[in-house]
Amino acid sequence: MMHGFGFGYGYGGPMSWLFGLLGLIMNLSFVIIAVLAAIWLFRSVFKKEDTPELSHTPALEILKERYAKGELNSEEFAKMKEEISDSTPVKKE
């Protein structure tokens, strides 16, 4: 006499817990991926562009900072400033 559904093992059989666990893992991984994608999208859309980075700092500004710190004397500063102004095109804003 059969009780319940399946082959005498209740509703889902002996492997039903495995498929339930596998389904839970798949659902959680989908939710985690969706949340990470939303965070990445939010950060890329609302990224601040006004923060200066070292690569975007003009060479003359770096030279002035080094002179102000005392790393360069006035002769070195004048020589490097001349070299920079000759080789670097001035960017108009």
C-alpha cells in the first residue's frame, strides 16, 4: 500500500532534499549577482568626476609643488619650467 506521492518515500522521494538545496543555492546566487550588478551600475552612473587624480594633474602644478617643498632650487625650477612650457601644449578650459 502506497502512502503519499512517489515511490513510498513521502512527497518527494529520497533525493528531494538535494533538489531543494540546489534550488535554494541557485536562487541565492541569482539574487547576489543581481545586487552586485545594481551596485556596480549605481557606482558607475554616479561616479564623481571632479576628484583630481595624479595622472590628470598638470606638470607645471607638480613642478610648483616640488619647488614649494624645497626639493628644487630656483635655477632648477626655472630650467624645468622652461622645458615644460616648450613641450606641453596649454589646455584651454
